[in-house]
Amino acid sequence: MLGHASARDVPWASLTREDVARLRAGMLGVTLIVAWLYMRDLGFTPQRGTSPLKAVRTVLRASIDSGLRNPPVRWLMLASPFTAGVGFYAFYAMQPFLLQLYGDKTAYGVAGLAAAMAAGAARAVYLIEAIEDPLHLLGGNRGTAVVHLDQHPVRHAA
């Protein structure tokens, strides 16, 4: 029988705030352990003898030279905060209507689920790009990947 799902029909509706907080803390702890064990910073070696202020100045100067002084890139850089702002506004403005559509304006878990789905969709786009072009994971487009592979040849087992 199809009908409107109420809060009693959802298995997690009986969880208290403390249970949810414990569950979040546990998930965050597992994420921290996995990140600690598996995430490595490959290829970074700090430059000795350079002050942090000088390094920041160098990066800022390169960003301005390659970005704002390059006309096509300039317009992308200047438009991106507005594009992102519209996306943020639409996402957060949509949530009250989502709760109204769900039928319970206090069901903030549904809004959290929508946020998780949006984040998952963004990751799925990256995953699809990685499947279509595995060299993309090495640092950009095919050209940079080819340069990267040329600098670090892969030795195949015989």
C-alpha cells in the first residue's frame, strides 16, 4: 500500500539527539583513523631557507600573473564567486521547501540527507571523470599527465 511515510515509519526516528551525536562522533573517529592510516602527502618537500611570507608573496605574484593578468582566466576568476554564491543560495533556500514537501518542518535529518546526496553527486562527477580519463587523477588534463609520466617513468614487471 502506497501512502505518505510518517516519522514512525522511518527506522532512525526513535534515535535521541544524544544517540545521533554519538553516531556522528563514531563516524568522525573512523574517518580520522582511515585518513591517518591511508592519506599520505606524496611529493611535498618544504623549501629550506625561504620565509613563509616570501613563499606566500611568490604564490600570490604567480597567481596574479597567470590569473588576473590573463584576460580569459581573469573573467573566470571574477565570475566564480558569483557562480558559487548562486549555488549556495539555491541549496540553502531550497531546504525549507524540501521540509515542507516532506511534511515535517522539524525533520532536519531530511535536509542533511539532501546535503549528503548533493555532496555525493559532486563526488560521483569526479569519479566518472576518473573512469573516463584515468590520467586525469595524476594532475590535470591529458597533457599534464603525459608530462608527469614522462618525468616519472613506470617500470613494468617482466
